[in-house]
Amino acid sequence: MALVIRDTDHDADAYYRFLVKGADVGAMANIGGAHGKEDRESAQRRGAAYAAKQRPIHMGLQVIGGPEHVAEEIFALATDGDTDSVMLTFPDYLDGLERFAATVLPLLRTSLDIGSEAE
């Protein structure tokens, strides 16, 4: 799951548009082809189709928004989505991890009512 976290949903959408504009669609197609054991040509077609959907920063689930929205989406996956685990990625790893720890994780702890036991 790729998380694009900013202070507000609007700021996150703007940052996401910035990321989409600079995405290396060819590299994504090649990686997708390697994972899917596709030939290069079909991987490039799939990468181009994926980019046309304006989702070319990560080939999995993307959650884009402010801390509240991100926490709600993760909480919903955990409680309603029958999800046992997730792998988190961030477009800018250090910034994203800091934002997640400082703003999203406290909201998740509150939602799950695990504040003191988790520390």
C-alpha cells in the first residue's frame, strides 16, 4: 500500500499530481513485466494503460490524503477488509514515515483503543 500523506486531503492530492507528472512509466512497466513474467511489449502496454488511469506511482493500493483519511482507510481495511497485514510504502520514505508515525499512527491507536498497550 502506497501512502501519500500531507496535512490535508487537498495538499495530498496536489502532491500526488506532482508525483504522477514525474512518474517513470517505462520503468514501472518493466518492473511489472518482471513480476508478471510478461514479455517487454505487453508489460509496456500494461504500464501505459495504468498511467492513463492516473495511478502511476505504485502498482498496488494507494491511499492519498490527510492523516484522518489515511487512518480511516487503513482502519477500514483492518476491520472490514479481512486484511491480516499490509506493507507500507511512501514516495519519500523518510518524510512519509515521519508523517505516518506522528499523525496517522496516533489516530489508529485511538481507533483501535490500544494507546497504552502498544507502547
